[in-house]
Amino acid sequence: MLRRVLSISLIQASKGAALTLFPAIFIALLAWSTAGSTSGNTSDPIRGAVWLWLGAHLSPFKLSAASAQGSGFLSVLPLGAIIFPMWAVRRTFLRVVEVSPKLRAARIFYVLFYTLIAVALAISTTTATVAPMWYYAGLCAGITALVSTFTFNPRPALGVLVYFFAIAWGVAAVALSISMIAHWNVLHDLSVVIQPGIIGGLLFTGLQILYLPNMALASLAYLTGSGFSLGAHTMVTSSVFTLHQIPAIPILGALPTGRHPNLIVGIVFWPFLFFASYFVITRVHREWSTRNRELLRTFVMSSFFVWELSYFASGELLTPSMRRTGILPERTTSIAALSALVIALAFFYVPTLFKKFVKRG
């Protein structure tokens, strides 16, 4: 039975990788064939397809001599692309569950093989100029596979927090759309500068669509006070606007062009978010010890969730001068954690201690 589970896990993990790798190979070959290359060697587009596959798992790349400024990293990757490997993993993992008597064993074996495949692909496609970081590749692929094998069924308090955050993310996406419409001329001018051609234009547009969740998160950070940066020594918030030249990427034309101090009121989102979560805790749990334990668990998990999402949505964009690109994980997490702490003290701990003090008096 163990041998059968291992073989099925390996086969299904390979299928899960292939479901997204083969379309990436097709896209890379199509782009290579229409780019006017004089070389008949297809190893470059195959290698590029593997990089697309790794990038869809949010695995960063190290770039040697990427510019005159020296080596850099590509760690700002499209959050929208992770949908495809997650779909492939969920689809192929079901077969492993069918033959395995224990769900935990099935999950461990599948994630292990999927991680090893990602590490092998990262090592085998390393070049002198572009080097997938194999340890990050394994980590990101393993996390993607692990998360994809679970069914989202959170505790009530954490579920409320996640749902309200998702709603705010959607509202920020709407605000981003409005900004894109308002700055349509800028978007058009940036598109004209690139001139990628028909096939290149379609692929470039698709890539920008996959980056929309990153931009929506940056919009949410802007509206809620933490802000974002677009390169070294830059900061964009409603009250601080320090921004230099921007890359020739059309979607970045939606960036604000100055300060909007009135939007600072959006910072109340964080206290409201945690107040809703703590309100659910007080309704679901009656005993103080249970409430306290659930509150601490929600605080830790929500802070980690905000940090992780901020971390994967930001990073370095090709050159050291673009090292601080996207929302700032430490700033966003600090604001969220401080808001959670203030709400917990104001509506949970202080009233409880006051009641105990009154009873003793």
C-alpha cells in the first residue's frame, strides 16, 4: 500500500506540475517563434517556460549584471499567476486522496514530490545571467502545494477577518480601476513607448492582468495609511508623496500624482477589521479564558497573514534601485498589529480588568 501511495503521489505531482508547465512552454515557444530569432535552439524558450512556471509559484530570481548598476533580483511576481498552480494541485491531489487511507500521509507525499520537482527544475535551468533560487523555489512550491490541498474552513473570528479583508481588497481594486480611467492618457503613452507588437502586446497585457492583485493591494495600502514604494528612497501615501521616475509599464500609469491628505481617514479600516473579529469572539465564546485564547490566536494568525501577503506582493524589480517596490511588509504589519492591540485593550482586556477591580472593591 505504501509503495502504491508513493507511486501515485509522484505521478500526480508530476501531472500537477505539467498542467501548468506545458502551457508555459507553449507560450514561451510562441513568443520565441514570433520574436524573429535567428537561432534554431529551443533550449532558451524551454528554459524561459520553466522560469514562468517558477514565477507563477512566486519564486524569486537572481539576475547577474541585469543593468549597469550591477546584479539584481526579480522578487516582485504576479499574485494572480498563483491561481493556475493551485488549481492544478487541487485537481491532481484528489487522485492521491482516493488511494491513500490517510489524508495526512497523502498530503505529505504529494507536497514532498512537488517540492522536489520544483527544486530540480530550478537547478536545471540556472544560467550565468538568470538563476532561479532553488531553495526559494522549493519553499514557494511546497507552500503552494500545501495550501492548495486544504479546504478553507477557518474559525469564525478569523473567517470574518479574511472576508472583510477580501471585500476591502475588492474595493481597492475598484479604486484602482477608477484611477486607471482617470489616467488613461498616461497608460496609453506608456503603451506606445513599449511597442511590443501583436503577440508581444497580448502577452504583455496578460502579464499586467496577473499583476492586478499586486496593484490592488498597493491601492489598499495607500487608502489605509501604510502606503507603498516604487524604488529606493520613495514613499507614496495619502500624506507623503516621494516618487521619482517610474518604469515604462502601462499599469503604473494609474499611480497617484500627488498627495491626498483627506484619504488618511482610511486608516480606520484596520481598527474596524479587528473590532469585527473580536466582536465575533465575544459572541461565540462565553468564558474569559476561551476568549483570551481565541483572541491571541486570531491576533497571531492575522498578523502573519498580513505580513506574508505583503511580503509576496513586494520586493525588488530587476535592479537594486527598485529594491523597495510594492507595499512595505514591516510598515503594513506594524499598523495592523498596533490596531489589533489597541482594539483588544479597549474592548476586551481593559473592560474585563475594570469589572474585576469593581467586584473586588
